[in-house]
Amino acid sequence: MKVILRQDFEKLGQMGQVVDVKNGYARNYLFPRNIAYPATPSSLKMLEEEKKQHAKKLDKERKSSETLAAQLEKVSLTVKMKVGEDDKLFGSVTSQMISDSLKEKGFTLDKRQIELDDSIKALGVYDVNVKLAGGLAGKLKVWVVRE
């Protein structure tokens, strides 16, 4: 059965491609999850409209991500931690702690968007990368200080 993909699907292809799959796979998996349409002329028209809306949505997300990245460049977070000998931290600064500190400043980011290269286990200033929508990335300055 020929189907048209409504979205990018890792195992089959990209949005808008016409692919050949087995009947049961299409009926029982792809159609109920709105991953694909049957390949008919009317569904091609529907897909073109969805592509336009998807492009508008991506453009809007990209613009909002660019403004958020610019705002994050200006933000500096301070995380207070308990310190032992040689200025080593008890534990480490996690992406959840950074996310919580950002919430206090008015930014809502998920902890999975915050990328820590290495675990933060000492006092100092760190540059932290943040993944944003649209494939953009932002940087954030985190100060780890003594409690």
C-alpha cells in the first residue's frame, strides 16, 4: 500500500514522501497515529496545506528561540553549594538545579535542554549550553559559589 508521510518518521522517511508499506502496518500503526495518509490525490492537497502550516510554525519557533537565546546570553545564574576541602563541592551542580534557578528568573526551560559537558564539582564560573527549538543553541553563565 502506498502512503504519504505527514511527518518525519525515522524508519520510513521524511515528511511528504510517498512510501510503500504493508497494508496492516498502515492501517494499524501509521493511520491511527496520524503519521501517514493513504496516497490519493485529495490527501496530496491536504499534505501541501499541512506543509505550509508546518513551515509557519517552524519559522515562529525559530524566531522565539532566537529572542530567547539573546536573553539567555545576558542572564547570569548563581548557584550556592556546600563546599568541603580544597573548594570541592558536596555533590555536583545538576541541570535540574540550573533549570530551577532559571525558573526563579522567569525562564521556563526543561532540564533536558541544558547540556553540561562535564559535571560541575568545583567553585567557579561555567558556560553552559542550552538547546532550543529549531536547532538553535544558547549560552548561559553559571556562577557556583560557597553557601
